[in-house]
Amino acid sequence: KSVLKRQFLLEQTAVSLEKQEDKDKAKILVVDDETINIQVLVNQLTLNNYYIVTALSGEEALKLIDEIDLDLVILDVMMPGMSGYQVCEKIREKYSLIELPVLMLTANSQLSKICMGFECGANDYIVKPFEKQELLARIKTLITMKNAIKQSAIDPLTGIFNRRRMSELAELIFNQYREENKVFSIVMLDIDNFKKINDKYGHAVGDHVIIELVSRCKEVLRSTDIFGRYGGEEFSLILPNTALHNAVKVAEKIRVNISKKPVKIEENKEIYFTISSGVAQAAKTTESIEEIYMMADKALYKAKEGGKNRVEI
Ligand code: GH3
Ligand code: MG
Ligand code: MG
Ligand code: MG
């Protein structure tokens, strides 16, 4: 029976993945051990233009959360195996209230159970049987809030993290890695002679070069790497679990990926541009994240002094 259940859900998911190619749709993970509950939610949410992913257990849900960039999790509390409370706590170890909202959904209306949900990291709580309108209104608010917060962390020209968010993430990673005794590296990248590109071809071409730089970097980076715009034509990378020599390899790969291929700026016009990078590693002895940024900055300066289009440590 449970195999059939799973099969049904897999098909449901496959169908919705096929139909809902629209990337703009908010993605919701529905976690419930009862197929019928999932079915009801999937139907309602799909009608309201959400992209739905489903899981029948907490264990399965946690896997999906790491694989898919979700906007909301709707979480049943009473499930065999991990309870919704446990799942929510696990989610909060990795994602904050503003990164991934969780809406708990359960038949238990006891005050202590509701409070427990919030203590475990839920953003909102709704008791079954729920009013469809109310559920939809709560979902909408949670997703709107998440998007608003996301906007404030993103650079509008390139779509990658802005400096503020990069600083927050660097701080987070620094603290986490120091506790766990792990290593990570920082790369600072700066476009060479960018002022000349602007002066010669105009600001719009300059912007286009910046956007091209971002996509060339993305071609090289892994999904766990953190990439942001530090300022004007300066970018920074946080490479988790990456020691200095490997970070240099990544920076070198990016440098080559940029310098080897021209950028098309008009129908029949292509230009080449280059970047310089400075790399530094955060090790056990590092006292603060600022210290690593300063080291990377110094290395970048060295790369510029040494003739540009190069990587230094
Ligand atoms: P270097 O090789 O030493 O890095 O020289 P550079 O010309 O790249 O550096 P400089 O700091 O002298 O000039 C950077 C220029 O980048 C100046 C600024 O007007 C331009 N800039 C900053 N942000 C943007 C942007 O968003 N778009 C465009 N088109 N230009 C920008
Ligand atoms: Mg249940
Ligand atoms: Mg520059
Ligand atoms: Mg600069």
C-alpha cells in the first residue's frame, strides 16, 4: 500500500514539475504523512499558482529542502518517525526564520502545542480543519515577507548577493567554521581597467561587462560557494571547506574563463576584459572575518601592482 502511495505522490510531483515550468512561481513543500491531506493541499495550492513539492515524512522533507530552493514549508506536526516539531528544529539549524518560512498545520489546537510550534521555529501555525481562504492568506503573507527580505539582500544589476548580505554570511560561516574547526577561503575579484571600458564604450557596456563577469564566475562555481557584489566592479567569493591552494585554483579558473572569451557588446563588436584576484584562507588562528578580508584585499592589491590579470595570495 505504501508503495502505491509513494508512486502516486511521485507522479503528482512529476506532473506538477512538468506543468509548472514557470520559474517565477513560489515553491512550497507540503509535508504530511497522509496522502489525502497532501492531495487536498496540492489541489488548492496548484490552483492558486504555486509550485508544489511533496514529502510523506520529515526525513524525506529534509532531503528536499537541501535540494530545492523553496519559499515555504507547510509542515504537518503528527507524523510517524520525525514529528513536525523535530523537522522544524532541524530546518532552523540551517535556515533562519527569514530564509525559509515554516507554516505548521495540525489537528491539535491545544495552546501548549501551538506555542511549542513557535518554539521549534515555526513562522505561523494553523489548526485543521482550516478555512481555505485563511490558509491562502497566511501563505501569501509569509511568501511576500520572504521575498521582501530577499530583495534587500540582492544586488539588482546582477542578481547575486549584495555587500550587506555577504558580510552577514561571512560572519555566519566564520563563527560556524571556527566552532567546527573547519577551513574556508575568501576571494576578492576586481575588473582590470574598468574605468577605461566605461569611458570608451559607455556605462551601459560597463554594466553588460559586469553581468557577463557574474555569469562567467557562475560557470566555475559550485552550488555551495557564496558569491556577491562587494561594490562597483568588485566582487567577493566565500568558498566553504576550501583551503588556500584550492581557492587559488578556483580563482585561476575564473580568471581564465573571463580572459579567454570576448564579450559581445554590439552586433559585430566584441571586447576582451580581465580581472585580478586576491585569495586568503581562514584558519584556526584567524581572529576575525575582517582579518581574512584584509588579507584578500592585500593580495588583490599585489595582483594589481604585479601587472593585473592574475591571482595572488
Ligand atoms: P583597476 O584595474 O586598478 O581596478 O582600475 P579600474 O579602472 O578598474 O578601477 P577604478 O576604481 O579606477 O574604476 C572603477 C570604475 O567602475 C569607476 C566607476 O565609475 C565604475 N563603476 C562602478 N560601478 C559601476 C556600475 O555599476 N556600472 C558601471 N558601468 N560602472 C561602474
Ligand atoms: Mg499527520
Ligand atoms: Mg577595477
Ligand atoms: Mg575597484
